[in-house]
Amino acid sequence: MAWFRRKSKPVTGKKSALRDWTEALIVAAVLALVIRTFIVQAFKIPSGSMEDTLLIGDHLLVNKFIYGMQIPGVDGRFLTIREPARGDIVVFEFPEDRGESFWKKRDFIKRVIGLPGDTVEIRDKKVFVNGQLYVTPEAVYKEGTIIAGGRDNLPPVKVPAGHYFVMGDNRDRSYDSRFWGFVSNEELKGLAFIKYWSWDSERFMPRFARIGRWIE
């Protein structure tokens, strides 16, 4: 009986190129996931609650590691650079979505007003922190009327440990801590720091003057 060895077929350039492209796409996807989870993430402003600091159609980048990285399924934060400060504009998971599935959770963006241990009070639209009037130049009031409760008047509330009191800069048209309470440290996603794109849907054109601007 004659024995012979079957010759292996050479790998074609087409198959090699396909494998290279597949590997490159997998690596790119993994890197994108790591960057989005731990380093920086893009967000789009859908409402006017932060006007005029942030407008509908502004696209932002959010620093996700400055307050410490979060590992899915693991409690706590790691490698924290600094704690949230009063005046920071933060992105967070909406507290009223607690208990919802991942796909139903919404992201909100507001400004930090009260830190853990602070006492926050509102009297006729004026914000007081620890008994002192707290004024931010970015805050705007677009309605002249004073509402007795909730929005324009809030009795003193103490911010619990590990939580934050947040408000929108468009004070009369923001759904924030005055209505639903505090944001926990675990719900914070990061610090908004730059507007990388802005689109005016009414004029159907970019807002060039806002692109590349730091967020304050």
C-alpha cells in the first residue's frame, strides 16, 4: 500500500487579512469598552435643565476616573483622585431608577450644591448652605413667580454621608434634589469637563462657539 502525506493548503492572503481585521476589531472593541467604563464617556444633553451652562444638543465628555473607578459587581471606588466638590457638574444614574434594569436606567446631569454633612435650605429661590447664602453666577431664574414649596422654598435638609444635593443651573425648570432627594456616591458616573460638539436643531447647524469649551 502506498503511503502519502497530504499537503496542507497554504493560508491565502484573503484569509490572513480577514483574521487580521477580526483581531483588530476585537481589540478595538475591548479598548473602547475599557475606556468607556473606566476613563471617559460621551454624553448628550437632552433637556434645558442646565441652561445656559449646557444647552440641548451639547455633547460632553465625562471624566469617569477622577472620583475613583468603579468595577461592575464590586462595591466601592478605587484609585480616587479627589472627592466631588461643590460646584462640580456631575453625571449620575437617576436615583428614581433604583431597582430598574440596566437598560431602563437614565443618566442625569446637575451641579453639586450640598456635600455630605452640609445643611441645604432654600428661601424664595435663594440657596443657603450651612446657613450661608450660596450664589453661583451660572444659576438662572426664568420665572418671576415664587412657589411656596419644593422648587422655591425648601426647609433645611442635611445631606447624608456618602450623598450629594444637586441642582440644575436653570433653577426654575430643573427636576433635581429639591424634588427627589440625594444622589449617592455609587450613582455618580463622573465629572463633565468639556463640550466637544454642539448642534442647534432649530437652526440646523453646529454651534461653533461652544465646541471645545471647558465646562464650568
